[in-house]
Amino acid sequence: MADAAKSDADFMQMALAQARHAWRLGEVPVGAVVVKGGELVAVGFNQPIGRHDPTAHAEIIALRAAAEKLGNYRLPGCELFVTLEPCAMCSGAMMHARLARVVYGAADPKTGACGSVLNLFEQEKLNHHTALLGGMLADEASAMLRGFFAERRLAARGLITRGQVPP
């Protein structure tokens, strides 16, 4: 008997699992997954701190892995699920990849490029338009980010050792 089709919430839960992994490694907890035809293609989690690479966002890691796996830098028919609203860099990469849809969790009022600060996906002059859905499991994604930064503040004050607060 075949497994039931996975829902958007199921894929966002997978992205949240990647975000928890990032937290355990001391990275800002953002996770992403790329899906095609209801099947998981690739995963990614934030790694800019560990890689000393400002472009190593969860979305970029997942896009690179998906492109490698599918043998094409274009990812038509693919969807990307990410726990935090993508920044301008990641949004641009998603449009270049020709993703069919992007689903994100928590809004990012500081660097969000899907409507919080600006919306690159609504630019009519661009040659590719990607469907966008925000707010998927936003409470859980936001709570994880708040917990991570609360832990960092406590650790900076010497009140706990990093990693003491479980994700």
C-alpha cells in the first residue's frame, strides 16, 4: 500500500527538522527542502557561520543539492519549503532556478524579500514568476528562532553554556 501523499505541512515539518539541526550546530535555525511531484529532492540548513560563507543559507544549500541531484540548474516543477521568509539573495536564486512555488514559515521583518521588506516575486518586469505562500507553520518556526536568539543572549551573559536550551 502506498504512503499517503505528503501535505505542505509535512514538507514544512521536514524543513523545521533541518532548522533544528542548524541550531544544534550553532547556526541560525533555518531549514529548507526542495520537492518535486510530491517527492523530497533535497534538503538544506543554514551554514554561513560554520562555512564562513555569507551565501550558505538553507535555501541556497537546498537549491544546489537539488540541481546536482536533478542534473539541471533549472528546477522547473520544483517547490521549496523554508522556515523563514527568504532574503533577496535567496529569492533571486529561486527565480533563476525557475521554481514553481515557494512556501515559507515565519516572516522576516528585517530582510524578508517576499513581502515583509520588499517582494521580489511580485516584480512584473522579471521574466519568471514563482507562486508564493507565506505563514506555513509560522508559529513553530518563529518560536524556534526566538528560542535560539534567547539562548545566544543568555550564553553571551554567561548564564548558560551554548546548547543548553534544547531545540
